Amino acid sequence: MREARSFPEIYLHKKFVDMRKNINGLSQIIVDEMKHNPCDNALFVFVNRSRCLMKCVYWDRTGFALWQKRLEKDHFRWPMKLPDDVIKVSPEQMEWLLAGLDIVKAKPHETLRFEAFA
């Protein structure tokens, strides 16, 4: 898969998905439930009920790409408590999710910008 930072937008489908679905079935979810165009320059991320299997779909200039990761132990910390059904995340949050971190609880330090020094 392309590095997460190469996607301008990353969307998680919060509801669990039947992982027998492949590109066509997941693309239909992107259109019907997520209300996005699957051909956009975005990464669309799905997880199964046990949260041990993740699939990502993206348009790669000439066709769709499907990426899958299966955890042998543990599960993805899926943000079920967030109110929206489609969750926009940053590339950094996507990397945290893949690393097993809870993206709701994991927060980086606030970026500070100073105009003048005293």
C-alpha cells in the first residue's frame, strides 16, 4: 500500500463490514453509506466485527487497489464511540491505528506557533 501520508484524505467506515466483500462490494459501501466517490484520491478503511481484519480501498490512477491486514493476535482499536459513521483521520492517526493504538485516546502535543520571542 502507498504510505498513508500520500493520501490527502483517509476515511474509516465505523460500522463493521462483511470481509467477504472485495473491491466492488466495498466501493458500493463507499458510495451508498459513506457518500463519497471511490475514485477520489482518498483511502477508505474497513474492519470486520472481531476487528482482526482490515481492508483498505483506493483508486490508483488506472484502477482500484485493495490492501488487507490480518492480525494474528489482538485487534484494531476501532473508534466505535465517535458519533459519526464515517470518520476522517489524519495519516498519523492511520499509522497509530495500524500500530495498535487507540486513535481517540492518543493525542500528540499541540503544535505551537510563536510570532515573537521575549
